[in-house]
Amino acid sequence: MSDEMILVTGATGKTGRRVARLLRERGVAVRAASRSGTPSFDWTDRATWGTVLEGVTGMYMVVPDLGSPRAAETTAAFARQAAAAGARRAVLLSMPEGGADPRHVLAAERALEHAGMDWTVLRPRWFFQNFSEDFLYDPVLSGEVRLPAGSGEEAFVDAEDIAEVAVAALTEAGHAGWHYELSGPRLMTFGDAVAEIARATRRDLRYVPLTPEAYADEQRAQGVPEEWVRLSAGLYEYVRSGGLASLGDGVQRALGRAPRDFSEYADTAARQGVWNT
């Protein structure tokens, strides 16, 4: 067993639970932080921070609402407290530009960089697993994925790759001070991604490009809060406009191998019956 103790925030999320699993497989002790956990942890209640940080040597940080004005202050305060408690390494799950004010995202990253620990920042693209574990799962099951992303390209990335990079940065030398741009190996439209899932599942599945106005109307009709309607529309518009039509080399730099391809993900998920109805 390692003598490390890694705090994993967002431990029930797409990347957090994978980070926790990989750390445990390496024999590293993990403290999974959540409101329902023991001890309880709440980003909005600083009285809960001290207990979860006790004895921690490193941490994986998934800060809520990272693109909001309050995120930098929260990141700075938590990171400083962690460093004072003895943490030596921290990995922050950040985000690429688009859909959020980049000034706030950059401020949060800088807050970690000045906290007094070895730091690594991960900037992933849209997760493959959004189609199987999150907000695009139900549309896939319905047979129609209706989005305002047009034919804009994105370099979707596997959450497993993100987790492997995070674990490498938390347990190995050579990753301190890096901003890793994490993407898959190729640019794809949402139509391409849906077609891959259709192929893997042998189901009649199609992507339906919507105008931003039609998408917003459909979301409101389904009872989606207006704040999320605006946020998601902004994210899709950034894809639609080509703002994410570039590849990152973070997986190659951190792991020395190519990132996983979407087709491998789709085939694996289909074999596991993820989209069976």
C-alpha cells in the first residue's frame, strides 16, 4: 500500500469515480468527498473542509460552477487550506473556453497555481460518456438526438482517459505545472457521434440539428430551468461556430499513448448493453 492519501471531490461523477477506482487499484488510499459521505463535505460550507483535508497528501478537485465568478475564491480558499494541512499535489478538472466566461475559469486555475502545491490543470473536451451516463442518454434511447450544434466539430474525449491522466499527475513525477488539453484522437460532429452509436447498437438513431431558438423552446417545454437553457445553448453554439474544432495533445503528453477513439467507446458500451431498451 502507498502512504499517500488522495482526496477525490466529485467522487460520484463521471471522472471522480473513475479516478477513485484507478487510485485504489494502485493501492492508494482514497477519501471520497461528498455531502452524504463520512465525514461530510460541502463546497459551500467551509466548516466541513478541515475534516476531509486531514492527512491528505493530494487531491482531485472538481469545483462546482467553475465558470462562475465565485469559483476562483472557492478554489483559492480550499487549495490554500489543503496546502496548509499538508497536501503536496492537486489536480484541477477545468474546462475549455466556450459556454462560460473564460476569465472566471482562468482565475480559478490561477488560484490553484498560487496555493503552494504541485499543480496540474486538466482541460477536457466533451465527454464520450455524456451519451451513456448523462444528459444525452435519454435522447439516444429515444432514437433522436436533437441539438443546436449544427455541423460543428468537437474532439470528444473518454472519461477513462481523463481519469488516467489525473491519476498519473497525482501519483507520478513529471506532471507538475502542466496544463493538459485533453481530447480524443479526431474531430467529430454530433452527427458523427450519433452515427457511431447507431452502428455499434444496430439501432435506427439519428441526429437532428435544431436552430438555437427551436432547441430553447423544446427545453422550456420540457420544464428545463431557464438558466440551464441559456447555458447549454451557449455551449452548443460554441461547438456550432467551430470554437472547439481542434485537437489537444494532453493524453499523449501525460500517458505516452494515443487517446481512445469514440468508436471503441461506442462498441464497448453497446456490448455492455448500456443503450438496451
